[in-house]
Amino acid sequence: MSNQISNSHESMHAATGLKDEKPSRQRFLLLVILFITLFVAYVDRVNISVIVASDAFLNDMGIKGQPVQIGLLMSSFLIAYGFSNVFLSAIGDYWGQRKSICAAVIIWILSMFIGGIAPTFAIMIVSRVLLGIGEGIHFPLQSTYVKRWFPPQERGKANACWSIGSSFAPAIAMPFFAWLVAHYAWHTSFLFCMFLGLLPLYLLWFYTADTPQEHKKVNALELQHIEQGLAKESRLQIDGNDPVESLWTRIKLVASDYRIWLVTIISSMNNCIYWGLITWLPTYLKSARGFSWTEMGVLSSMPFVLGILCKAFAGWASDRVGKRAPFCVIGGLGAAIGIYFGAVVSNNYVAALFICMGLGLQIMSVPLSFSMLQQFLPDRVISLGTGISSGIGIGVSALVPTLIGLVISITGGFSGALYLLVGMALIGMSSALVLAWKKY
């Protein structure tokens, strides 16, 4: 089918006789749509981080003074997210990524509606599980879009452009939700997310296609540019692949490489710190440090603004020097120092800035972990190896928000929880040190 469409494109182009025709740029419009989709996904995720700092929300849910239950709001999302990522993302192979990702967005919208009207904590957990299921499908489908629409030499920039939405969204959403919850009921934040979800749903359904061959506005020149790169990649993958190699043989190949396990430890600790702080940072700033809603919103966004800059710097610098692990060492050490001083410094503003610095520096390790996996894994097992590493990272981090809540309930304060995150940062840094010593 795709070959017929491709031939049709070429025939139409030949018929026009317009040798000076310029290539269309529909793949870059797709990139904008993927950025918007990821932005909305992360807006939905951070919503709960802000409203758990609201006494009205905690009282309505019956979890005031119960940090373990508060942590469950994020852990339930992460558990469902990990399950969906591993076991449900394959629906894209049957429905195509356009239909599948639209179905995922509809699930997000439904989850936000249920959250906005939830009368009990149990119903709110249902909302969080649905959000995890929908968003767990999302990342593999976005990656499929990029693989099918961008030749290999453009994918690094393409992935960087759309993935920056994961840092941009919290930077914008944290202060916005703080203002919204402070001036209106907490329910409005869910309703806002519900209506916002209609934007990517509309754009994905009407302005994207599973392949460039199926998109009416992709002309022959753009299609030729894409297909030439994909054909070259396909030949390389066939040449380097053993069709009789069993799945178990490939799993053993991944599991036997100590470097993959070190990167997995780095990724796991990054996830633990990220989800631990994104869940509890607004509550810590408001409850433990006494900041106002406005101050809390601004300060909560700062790590992600810094994270955008750190990602850009680490990507540029690591490409320039040809090494990834040293920057992961810097990220882990910076996170440990920042979070530690955030726990012990008495001045509220200085403590908040230290924590923001720590989380921002930690974020820069995230894309570098994927870069090292791409370097270490053979082509024939890169999807399998990345899936195993990412799945373990999400699985390890899923219980951290609840664990932090348990530590808070036992100790009566946030210091112990922050020290726990410091230890995780040091574990990740130690793994990066080994790889840096090996000159990766």
C-alpha cells in the first residue's frame, strides 16, 4: 500500500514538470505537533503535584496529614505507566500510531474529567491509573512517528526538539496551577487539563499520518529525502542482523553487558529523584518552608527552566568532547549537593534555590543515559535493551513517592526524605564514575 502511494507521489511530481519545486516540510509540522502533545502530557502529570499542597483538596479526599496516601497518588500513576509502557504500547503495531496515540489522548481526557469530579480518594486513584495507562502508551508511539518520518541523520535533533516539552511543561504549569488553585477550586485544574487535551487530539487526528507516504501534503521531494535515509538504514540493519537469533539469546546479550546495568542504575536513580521531587517539592516549599502559593509556583518551575538549559548544554558539550559519563557524574554530584543543602540550610530562599539547582542538574543526565544506551547496544537489540533499561528505571521509581511519604510520616519532617534522595543521587553518580573511568 505504501509503495503504491509512493509511486503515486512520484508520478504526480513527474507530471508537473516543475524541476524547481521545493520539498515540503510536513515532518517539521509533525515535530511541532509532537512537542505540543508531550507538553500537554506533562501538564497533566504535574497537576497533582501542585494540588496536593492544597488543604482543601486533602480534606476533600480525606488524606490530610496522611503522606503515604499522598505519595500513592503519584505511585499509582507510575505503576500503571510502567505496565502500559511494557505491555500495551504494541497496539501501535496493529492500529498504527496515529489511531493509537489519539486513543491514548482520549484516555488522558477521560482521566482528567474523572479527577475533576472525584468525590473520594478511591475515585481519584482510578483517575491516576487511567492517566498512567494512557500516557504509558504515548512515548513509544511518539518514537515511532520520529522513526517513520525522519531519516536517521535528522533524528537526534528531532528527538531533542519534541522531548524538551517534558521540561518546558512543568516550568509553565507549576506557577500556572499554583495561581489557578489559589484563586479557584482545585477541581478547575483538572477541567483545564481536560479541555487542553482536545488540542493535541485535534492536531494528531487531522494533521498527521502514520507514514509520510500517507500524508496528502508531503510532496515527492520531501518523500524522496525521507525514503533515501530510511532505505540506507534498512540495508544496514539487515546486514547486521541475524534472523535466526532467538529472543533469549538477545536478552542474554543485553544482560551480559555490565555497561547496560550501570546506565540502568543511573537512569533508575534519575527517575527516583525526578518523581520524588516532582511529587513533593510543591508541598515541601509550601508546608515546610512556608512559601505562599505564588512563591511556591515560581520556585517549583525553576528546576525545569534550569533543566532545559542543562539538557541543551550537556547535549552540545558531550557531542563536542565525545564523552557522556562525565556529565552524568556532574549531574549526580550536583543533585546530591543541591538536595543536601536544601535540607540543612535554614534560610528558606537559599534552601529552595539549592534544591532547584540539584534537580535541574540531575535532569541533564536523562538524555545522556539514552545516548550511552545507543552507543553500547548493538543495532539488533537496541529496542529490547532500551525497553529493559527504561522499564527497570520506571519500576524502581514507582514506589519512591510513597516511600517518601512513609519517611515523612515516621520522622515528622522532610529532612529524612531529602537525605534519601541524596543517597540515590550518589548511587547514580558512582555508577557514572565507573563509566567515566572507562572513558565513555
